[in-house]
Amino acid sequence: MEYYPRIIELKLEKWLKRREVILLKGPRQAGKTTLFLHLMERMGGNYITLEDEEMLRTFEENPKALVKRFGKVLFIDEAQYCKKAGKVIKLLFDLHPDLKLFVTGSGSFDIKVEVGKYLVGRAVYFELLPLNFEEFLLWKARDLVSIFRDQREMVFDFLRGEDVRPESSFEQEFRELLDEYVVFGGFPAIVKEDDVEIKQELLRNLYMTYLEKDVFFFLNVRHLEKFRNLMKSLSFMVGEMLQYSSLSSDLKMDFRTLESYIDILRNTYIVGLLPPFHRNLVTEIKKAKKVYFSDTGLRNAVLGDFSPLASRTDKGKLLENFVLNELRSYGEVRYWRTTGKAEVDFILKFENKIVPVEVKSFGRVKRSFLSFLRAYHPERALVLTENDFGVKKIGGADVLFVPHWFV
């Protein structure tokens, strides 16, 4: 089997020989099954999917027979199809001390299946999301990965307080790769494909399969048109604050249904909500959250727009969404906004330091950015931009200007 590396393998490594159940969650087609088949090639064992009705019935009614037949290493895929999966896994774990279990579940796993209360102390949880930009480079341009890592390490050094001299290499290639990544996203099947029309069709099919199989069939959402309209509205709202009351009115959807649908989108790894940053300043917004998509390619599929980044009116939103998804690996991320509408895109908590982060195309930093620097006096700040690279002293802070892909 041809296999492309995933960074999560480094996190999994130390758990492979331990007794705890490894439970892997994530969105549809993020590569969970492929990862398990790769681990099975390494470790041996057997693979079953509970999407198979016969396997599901045996898992529910006589799980000990599975262990007797398949041995001491068992990979169980699509566990969300069994409503009592947690109870069965606990039983197998308790009865078979020499059994190593690997279990996958889609995002809907958390909604329909009770697992946590049965597996306390028995399982470790991991999330497998679409490829991040580093993984995308590993798959598409491996010879640039070391350059990318050096550039990102320079950003880390700067945030830790070191003096740096940013240098950007192979800009055009990185720019083209970033364009592809932001437009088509990081789902493995889409990244592997080079034909643009096939990429588009695969994303459209992923979107429709999510609606029909996860939302309608598995989660019993019967008003698919309303759900689809909500997804489209949220696609337009990337980087904007989510106002439930106005959205409910616009979509002619009752408040409770709207909350339920957004919870589904969050739990199935389609959207994320970014909370605000506040430090006891009464003028700062404390409740409203901003909307972002876990994968920009799927977001573009919802809108049916796969135009190149340079020609898009929503270019700024897409770059902001990209930066947020990458920043999450650095540390806790928030946004800042006051009731007077002063705003900074992101506030990153990096090694107990507060770092304001602004995402721009061209031009100077906004007055709002200066307002934050004056209010909080951070030592370091970061601006992701398309030009004007270097370090500047602004408002008492050292501000690093680097290309978007440095993050």
C-alpha cells in the first residue's frame, strides 16, 4: 500500500506498545482508515469495519468471538455505527489484558455514541484532521519541507525573544503551493490528485456525502435544505462574529434548531468557533465567537467557488482562516475586539506570552493593532503579509513581518 506520512504518527508512537485503547477521531475522509492500515502493516493484527453489518452484529452480540478469531491486535473502524461501542470496548479491554485495540470514529461518534464514561483510564484520544500545510508540503513538494521548517523555526525563535533576520526563499513556489492548499484544502484524496477538475469534483462529492450520509442518515437531520443554507451562510461569515439571533432571523430558523445544527457542524469537524480574548477591560467583547472552517477546500465546495486566490474577493478571509488553523499548533488562540470595534485578528498565547497576530495582504498595520500594543504592551507581535518582510519597532513591541506560509 502506498503511504504518505502524517505528523500524528510521532504522537502515536509511544502509545503503540502500551495497553490503552487508541481512539482516533476526525472528519470523514481525513485518512483515519489509511493510517490504521499503515499501522497494521507495521504491527500485524487484523482490521474490521463496523460499517459491515455482519461485523457490527458480532461486535454487539458476541465481541469475544472477534478476539478469538482475530487475535491480540485489532483495528476497529467506523465505531460510530455501534451505539454501545464504549460499553463493548470496555468489556474487551477488561477481559483481555493482552489485547491491543485501535478504534476510529467519525465526528458524529461524539454525538450519537457514549464512549467517554466507559473508557476513563482505558483509552487515549487523538484527532486526525485534514493535512496541515507542513504535511501538504511533505506530500507535494518534499524538497521544500526543510526550508519551510527553518522558516517556521525562525518565527519560533523570534517569539521566544531571540534576534532574527527573516529571509524568504523560493517565494514563487511557496506562493503557488499556498494558493493550491487554501483553494482546495488538505483532505488526502484531494491533495493527491493533480487534475483541477477532479479535485473540484472530489470536494463536491465529499460535501454531498457529508450531508447525505452523516447529517441526514446518521444524525437524523431531516431538513437538509435548512442545514445546507446554514453551511452556506457560515461560509460567507468566515472570520466574522457569530450572532445567533440575526442568523436565526435571516435563515428563518428557530434558535434551538440553529444551536443544534451548529453543534453538529462543530462536532463533525466542519467549523470551529474562536472565542474572544479579554483581560478585565469592560470595553472588550466577552461572549461572541468568530466562525472558521476546519478545511478551506470544503468551505469553497459549499460555495461552489474554486477560483485562484489572487482573483478572489474573499482572499483575505481564506488567508485568515489558513493562519488560524496553523496557529492552533503553536498554542491557545483568541481574537480581540472592543465595543468600540478596535480589533486584532488573533491573540496567541505562546509559552505564557501574549502575541498579537495580524493577517494582511498589503499596507500598514491597522490602528486597532496599535491600540492593542498600547493596552497590553506585548514584547513581540507578528504580521503575516505578502510584502515588507523584516522586524520593526512599533508601539514599543518588536513586530515580525513575514509571508503567510511562514506560520
